Amino acid sequence: MGYPGRHNIYEATIRRMVTQALEAQEMQFRQDHAQDTDAQLLGLVRDWVSDHGYTPWPLEIQGGSYMAERFGSWEALIDQAGLKPPAHPNRTQSFQRFHAETDRQKAIYRRKKAEKKQLTQKRLTQQAAKRKAHETR
């Protein structure tokens, strides 16, 4: 078995970044909404459904895991909210939040990589200038 290729390393890095970002968002939601009533949380889900036109899975909505925990399960929350169960996700609307976060993390990764490349180039240029100055003495 050989070493993983650049693309595999890139994809694994992006997956890790996305997972960390989504976990941080969930923790922030948990902190921000810890004092919310059940009615307020149900209102957030209903608003989401109103905006998007379908019932989400927990991963699709920020705070989904926290809200499912508060209500005992996602199914219990959906039932109490008076919504129909989420449909099987399809390719066009499934987990838009995940895909949007993936796009955001890829942009962050590219920006950081470009900054690192610039710093490396600057450092190499400075080292070359020092060598040249040292050689002309």
C-alpha cells in the first residue's frame, strides 16, 4: 500500500476542517439557546421549514443535534412541531449546510495556502539577498 496522494490528503484536510467548524457551530448554538423554551426551539425549526420548503434532517439545521437531544429525538421534535417527517435526502437539496461549509472551508484552505506560499517566497528571496550580500564582501 502506497502513500496517500495529494488529492486524498486535501480531501481529508477539508473534511476535518468542516467537521471542526460544524462542531463549533453546534457548541455555539447550544450556548446561545440553552435558555430557550421548547416553544422557541420549535419556532426555529418551523421558520427553517418555512424558508426552505421542506423538513430538515438534524445535520441540515444549525443546532439540530442539540434540539434533538432536548426533545429526546429528532422524530419527537418534528412530531411536536407538527411537521411531516423529513424525506430521504436527494442530491439537489440534501445537507446544503454541509456543502456550504465545505465550500467555505475550501476557500479558507486556499487562502491560507496562498499566504503560506507568499511567506515562503518572501523568506527565500530574503535568504538569497543575504547570500548575495555575503558573497560580495
